Amino acid sequence: MNKQELSQKLNDTVGKMVSSVENLDNDHFFRRLGDKWSIGENMVHLAKSTKAFNNALGLPKPMIANFGKVERPNRSYDEVVAHY
């Protein structure tokens, strides 16, 4: 998948999520469950991170080559879920 395809897929996915929550009432949209973010807070987070990610895709590769590299083995999806 190239940068343009990745960016489009990300935007399409966020668009689908927006469509799925746009008819929720305010109480449901802003309700928090314990210490978990509300749907609205998650939407703000996704909007900010998607914008930053799409901006990063426009940078020359040498500028982002080492960004985000970790000095540990990658975690599985289940390990990430357990961490959070």
C-alpha cells in the first residue's frame, strides 16, 4: 500500500466512524464510562492523530525514517489491549 492509498483508507475509516456516531444524542456522545474516554473525546483524539499522520506522510522519507522507532520487540494486538 502506498502513501496515498494509506491516507485515503485512514480518511475513509474515520469518515465511517463519524457517520456511525453523528446521530447520537449529546448525553450518549459525551458520557464517560468510569475513567474511559467518551465517544466525543475519542473522536477528538482520532481527528488530531489522523491529521498529524497525514501531514507526516507528506514529509520526505529521511525526515521521518527514525521517528517512532522503539527499542523493544513489537507487541501483539492482544498485548497492546492488555496494556491499556
